[in-house]
Amino acid sequence: MTNLGAKIRELRKLKDISQEVLAEALSVSFQAVSKWETGATLPDVTLIPAIAAFFGVSTDELFDYDRLKTEAKIEEIVTKAAEIRNDRPEDAEKIVREGLKQFPGNDILLNNLLYTLRYPERNDEAVIICRSLIESTSDDAVKYDALRILAEIYASKGELALCEETLEKIPEIYFTKLELVAELLTGEKSFNAADGQFELDFDSAIDMLSIMRKRAVESGEADKAELYRKTAVALISALKENMPDFFERGFRPEIYGKYEKEFSDR
């Protein structure tokens, strides 16, 4: 019996339920549960968060991992993958999948795996991962990120009803932790938080102006479209001129370059 199988059996016994009850909760056969507990097979990686959630334990506890050591190792894996995922997504995916072999079903790794998959080719796999995380993770950041990604996939497929239904599950938040840290703390912590929030806000402002311009063009409102174009150009130009280092460091110059071209097209 593998350690995982033994842990599942131990938790099931403590909960005083049968293999059939556990199987029904996880939408698998009781034979599958039996095979897990005897070590004949292992649960599918996407089921691990659901198993942990069912028993009210973390995935680390399910595998009897040392929490601090596990968190440090996972952070190392995520950082290594993030450094290359834009230019070499296949290699980044391999890094994350190797991490999942060591820490099966870990929410953070599964969440990061979504960022390495090519879309729309991998939509089906991403949907399965998103749904698994949404249903079982106890980490709100992971859950809401999975909901966002799932909504984006539905939108790309033209399934707008499913997209809207998914978006409704994301709460509206009118402030961020970064804003509160910037406003309520002092010194370096306050500055770094303000720095990070400014990056997010500027990024979002350009994205929203691009969308508003497109919608104005679609509805034949040429004056509004021109207003949004001029505003975006002015914001990008001001940042590049007055804060060039900040712009290069934080504001995706290759993407804003695309926007500059878009906004220059009258």
C-alpha cells in the first residue's frame, strides 16, 4: 500500500464512511477507491484537491509533507517556470509537471500549469483543471484565478452564456490588499505595495481604453472612439517620457507597442 493509499484509507476510517460513499462523492467507482487504498493505482492528479477537500485536509497533509519545506519547494518550481513560460511555454510546462509528480494535485502548481498551456489547443485540459480547482481548493486566490481563466476559455469558444455564468461566481471587490498596504503601512512596504498597484492599475486602464474604443467603433461613435484613442496615447507617452525605467520594467512594452500602433490607426 502506498503512503497516499494508506492515508486515504486512514482518513476514510476516521470519517467512518465506506469506499462506496467516498467513490460517490468523487464520481468514481468504489473499485477505483479500493485500488487506491491497496496501492494498485493512484488517483488522477486532478482528483487530489477534491480528495483533500472531502476530508478537510490540505494536499500537503494528504501526502504527509512538511508544510514549510513543501511551500519553499513549490515556490522554487513556480518561480523557475514563470521565468521562461512566455518564451518557452513547453519547457515551463515540463517544469510544473515534474513538480506535480513530486506534489500531486497541489493547488498552486495546478494553477501555474494553466499559464503554460497553449490555447485554444489545450482548452479541454484547462477546463478540467479549472473545474477541479474551483470545486476543491481552499485558496480563494487560486479559485478566482481558475474562474477567470475558465471564463476566458468559454468566451474564446463563443460560449457566452457559460462565460457569464462563470463570471457571476467571482465576487466584485472594490479594493485590493496592495491598496490597503500602501495606504495603511509606511516605509518600504507601503512604497512596494503602491508600486505594484500602480502597475496593475495602469495595465488595466490601457486594456479598458482599448476595449472601450473597439466598442465605440462597433457602435459607430467615432467621437468617443477618438477620445479613448487620444487618452491611451497620452497615458502611454507620458509614462514612457517621465518614467522610462518604470515603463520598461513593469508595463509589457511589447504589448503597449501593439497598443501604440492600434491607437495610432485612425
